[in-house]
Amino acid sequence: MTDLNQLQADLSNQIAAAPDAATLEAIRVATLGKTGSVSALLKTLGSMSPEVRKLQGPAINALRDQVAAQLLARKSDFEAAELEARLAREQVDLTLPSPQRRKGSVHPTMQTMDEMVSIFAEMGFAVAEGPDIEDDFHNFTALNFPPKHPAREMHDTFFFNPGADGERKLLRTHTSPVQVRAMRRGNTAPPAPWIAAGQEPPIRIIVPGRTYRLDSDATHTPMFHQVEGLVIDKGIHMGHLKWTLETFISRFFETDAVMTRFRPHHFPFTEPSAEMDVGCDRSGGEIRIGTGSDWLEILGCGMVHPNVLRNCGIDPDVYQGFAFGMGVDRLGMLKYGMPDLRDMFASDTRWLAHFGFSAFQAPNPVSGLS
Ligand code: PHE
């Protein structure tokens, strides 16, 4: 017994005196390890007489438990000390500026398009889409362009080389071909699921999308964006067209003070046709909407030509409609005060950082404009 007490006292001193975790581990191996001193004592139990074992067994086991507990306690002391040391060593200076992160933004054209879609969605319009690569039929013929119309010529339209069948595809010069896709009876199997299929009147759609023309200056780019509108129903007249556009414009520019003017114009696919101007002020080098005595053309519109309705299988004696098409980029320029249309597509990140919008503010058909 006294031997055991002595051993325990010795081990206890050793453990307390261990200067580091490695020494402590060596003590553990030398006592509780396979060939350790305490393990050896445990092995002697087997050869003892039952009477002796009855006394020695609990004493040796108690010694083992005590040594194990002391080792563990000392080990966690070392671990705590190591953690303290690390905390003192590894400091984080929270006052340092964090590294710059590049922030994306919504392009003004997309923001403007989202705003337009939201406003028309509030007015009950559905969104329809069509392909950027069109054929002559949808872009021109069905829209009542005469065979020799100048817009078909190379100086306006980007044509592809003719295919094996001799057909010359083109980049659509406006979103109006989607009118044809949306109206045409029998157009039930569009080439892709997102392309508008022909529907029965009444039709009330808007068509946001990219358009292409061979043109480049401060107010023209070879690629630009339009939103087309089309309404087909019984008894539709110019009054509906005027109300729709005037309501849209005052909502878009967020003021009731916008003056509009309809000027007679010509489009092959509408009769009568008009261009709509908004009243503006050009003094001081910038264009301001809602004041002034100047006018700025912003869209083309008119009553859908009976020939177009006929080309789409709709009886013009039963149904009438109106259509309009407006330049998204140009309206965005006006609303947000950008001087040159070409900047919109220059991919200058400084420009985008300045004029871009937060993705958290993007309007959508559900949330509406605000
Ligand atoms: N498609 C015409 C253009 O691009 C705009 C327009 C659309 C005019 C619908 C009338 C009706 O200039």
C-alpha cells in the first residue's frame, strides 16, 4: 500500500513539474502506456490470490484513475496556455480598411427596360419575345414593306450570307416582326419555347428586345434596344393609342407635366402613322423633360395596317389595333441624363459604376415601378 502511495506521490510531482506537453506525453506513455509502470501493476492483479486482489485491485485501479485524471487536467492547462499565447500573438486589426471588392451594377438600358416592362405590366400588357435573327418575311414582307423598300437595302440592314436554300437571314431592324409572330394564325409551333406563338385576339403585348441597324453617331448605335407594343381587339382606335402612350410617358418620367405631340409620319405597317414627341427644354446643354418649348421625337406608332392584319390571318373588318415602338436606350439617356448613346455600349467600368443601378432596386412586373 505504502508503495502505491509513494508511487502516486512521485507521479503526481512529475506531472506537476512537467514543463511542456511533450514531457507530459512521455510521462503518460511511461505510466499508462502498454509497457508503462501503472499498466504493469494492473497486470500483476491476475496472479494474486483472491484475498490480496480484493485489497490491491481497487487501490491499483484508483491509482490508474488518479494518474489519468491528473494527466488530463495538466494537458488542458497546457492547451489553455497555448490558446492564450496564440490569442496574444495573432491580432486582427479591425480598424484596417478591407480590400476593395468589385461591385457589379445593372446597366441603365436594362434598368430602363425593366421600368418600361413594369409600367406596361401594371397596364395589363403581357411580355412577348422573338428571335434577333429574323427572316425577310417577318421583318419586312408580312409588315407590308413593298419589295423595293429602301430599308431592305444593305445600308440599313445587316444581312447574313444566303444559306444553301438561297434564303437571306438578317438581324432584325426593329421589334415589329414579333407583332407578326404574335398575331399569325397557324404560327403554333415557334422555333423556340420563348418565341411568341400566334394567339387569338384580343392581344395586348409588349416586346422588349435588341435591334440592329447600320448606323453610328451620338444618338445611333448599330445595336440598340426597343420596346414594341401591340393591341388588337374590336373597336380599337387612335384614342386608345394616345391614352396608353401618354399614361406611359407620365409614369415613366414620373411627372404629369409631360407634354406630348403626335406628328403624322409614314410606316408601311401602320395607317395612319405618327411619331410622338415630348416637350422638353434644351437650354443649358442638357435635355429636360416636362418643361420648355422644344420637342424631342421618342417613338413611332400608328393603327395596325389592314394588310398586316390580313397577312396574319386576322379580319380587319372585325379587328383593329394599334402598335408602337420606342428606343429603350434613348429613353434611358433622357431620363438619366447621359449625353452620348455610344457610351452605353463602350463597356467602360467607370461609366458603369457611375450610371449603373443596384440590383436590389430593379423593378419587375410583380413589384411594379417603385
Ligand atoms: N418599327 C418602327 C421603328 O423601328 C417603330 C414602330 C413600331 C412604328 C410600331 C409604328 C408601329 O422605327
